[in-house]
Amino acid sequence: MMKKGWVVFSVLLVVAAAVLLYAFRDRIFVKKVDDGGDESGSSEESVATASEFPLKRGSQGDKVTALQKYLNSVLALAPLLDPELDVDGIFGDKTAQACATAFGEPVCSEANYKAYVEGKY
């Protein structure tokens, strides 16, 4: 009877490990990236980068610009909350404060971005 319990436990442990490896495979394993410059077909290895979300202090780019435009439209509805943000594509202190007002935290998660900025949910 005790041996059966260990077998069940071992199977559950292996299944749990497989699920975790699958879920975090992009963060764990190295991807081969073709640099396009070498005709011999060799590839250069690079570590897979984490997702660009959550957007937080120091984040930059088009998604931050879109977020800042969205936050300005929200702030325009309640001008007493915060001053208008500079739409510069750089997530700084004012953007963090506006996110805290809009989302309840000083970062913008992927779900919040898709729901509010892109309007997909």
C-alpha cells in the first residue's frame, strides 16, 4: 500500500514539473536566433527575453506612448486628479502616478493594457 502512494506521488510530481516547464519555457530555455549576416547558416544563441509587460518605470517605446495617450484621456475627465502627462514614450514618475490612479498600481500589466489602451476585452 505504501509503494502505491509513492508511485502516485512521483507521477504527480513529474506532471507538475512538466506543467511548470511548459508554462515558463520562454524564460528558461535558450533560443537560437539567426543574425542574418552569415551565409554559412550558423546561428547565434541568445537568451530569450522576458515579456515587455508589465510596463513600469524605465520602460520605453510605442506601448508606453499609447499608454500615456490613454491616461491623458482619462485624466482629462477628472482634471483635479493629476496634471497631463508628456507623451514622450518614457515611463517615468508621472506615468507611474497616473497608472496608480487608473489601475490601482504604479505599473501597467498586459491585461490592463489590452483592456483599456487597446480596448480588446
